[in-house]
Amino acid sequence: MKFIFILFLFFFSAAHANDDYKTFCKTLLDFVKENPGGLSVGCCDYDHPSNDILKEDYNGEPLITKEECHV
């Protein structure tokens, strides 16, 4: 019974985490649009121009990849 309860809590929190991430990304994208050059949007929008510097090679590999962002 404890296992089922813990499993239920995990799935419930995971469902809300996705909503929180979408809200965070929307807020971050709005902030980056208002203040260009300050931050990059990271995995919120992989093809956003602010990520260009992260896609450049640093010590042989980029700081952000499509695999890390699950694109």
C-alpha cells in the first residue's frame, strides 16, 4: 500500500513539474526578448538565437546539444 501511495505522489508531482517548466520557459522567453544579449533561453527553445554562443565548441564540444534538450 505504501508503494502505491508513493508511486501516486511521484506521478502527481511529475505532472505538475511539466506545467511549472512551461511557465518558467514562457517567463524566461519574455525576459530574453525584452533584454537581448543578457541570457540565453537554453532548452526552452533550442533554436532561439540567444543559444548560438552555447552551440559553439568549447574545448572540443558545445555547451548545449539537441540530445540534452530532448529535441
